[in-house]
Amino acid sequence: MRKKVLGVLVSGRGSNLQAIVDAINSDRIVAKIGVVISDNPEANALRRVAGLDIPTAVVERKKYASKQEFEAAIIAQLDLHHVELVLLAGFMRILSPQFINRFPARVMNIHPALLPAFPGLDAQEQALRYGVKVSGATVHFVDEGMDSGPIILQEAVPVEDDDTVATLSERILHLEHRLYVRAVRLYCEERILMEGRTVKILPPRQNPREEGERH
Ligand code: GRF
């Protein structure tokens, strides 16, 4: 199967970006990162890919008169690098419906809670405040709402009595890295099927040669 081209949008630390890069380098994901785009020139995520053969672009909101022009600049970069799947990996801006419609079911996000619980910012803190006994991570396609798009994968972690925001976030972050890699891998293997807002995961494709060899 031809390698899919990924575009990763980041704003900060970049640990999910790192997980994707590592998975590609170890052949757990067959894809290529076409471009990493940051709205923050200081993002640590940019440092993670410096020196690798991955193009980067900084697109700062303040350099554009409107959100529309800012997003047009991001889209121009994604198009320039022939990106097929857009990954939000700690990208701290809300994308407009115009942007989302430009990439239907082709923008993924990872959220540090079991959606639809605790959408938006500080999901781990919201979970602790509420007093839930399990939380987790969700990979979903992005739609026009806030963390409301079709869910691709979810997994839970326990919330312990002595958890702080830091300890719970750390536990969820480990899970995020695994879950995001799995979701991107499923996309690249063309195993994600959308039925309305329900996402179904198809079984692994048989290699036709292997099938032939079975007879
Ligand atoms: C992660 O917790 C992710 O779920 C949320 O933002 C954080 C980004 O972390 N959307 P990193 O930049 O990938 O380390």
C-alpha cells in the first residue's frame, strides 16, 4: 500500500508527535510526515523534529489579520506537502468549520479523557474534580464542535485516590501515545469505516500473495 502523507499540527511539548515519529521509524506505521506545522515558534515539538528529514512550518496567528487567513496559510502548507491526513497533536487552536470541511474525516485529534466526558481544556483536572474512578484517552475525527467528532479509539485508565493532575496526566499520556499510534496505523491500513458518526474498525487486510500461498 502506498504511504499516506501526514501533516501534524502542534503548539507545545510534542510528545504525541514524537510517538508518531518513533512509530514510523520503527515501521509500526507505514506513512510519511509531509510537514509539521506549529502556531508557536517556540514549541518544543519543533525541536523534536529538527535535524530529521521532516519539513516544518511556523504559522503564527498574530501574523494574519483574520482567522480565515491564518487557516488559509495552514491549508497552503498542507497542500504544498500533499497531506492526506491531518493530526492535531496538542494544537491549541480551534479550527473553523471551513477548515474542517476542507478535510472531511481527515482530521484526527487526541483528547486526554473519555469523551464525551470532559471535553475542552484541562480534561484531567475536570475528571479529578468530578471524582470519576476511570478516565482515559480518546482519538476522534474532528468535526465542527468541541471534541465532539466520531470516536475512533478509546481506552481507560484508573483514577487512584491519591492522584494529582500531574500523576493522572502522566498515566493518560502513556496511553495517548499508544492509542494515537494505533489510530493512525488503522487509518494508514485503510481499516477505518465510518457509518454515520459510528466508526468501525475493519480486520487486517490479507496480503493477496499470502492468501494464494494458503491453497
Ligand atoms: C495531550 O495531552 C493531548 O491529549 C492534548 O494536548 C496534549 C499534547 O501533548 N490534546 P503533547 O504536545 O503531544 O506532548
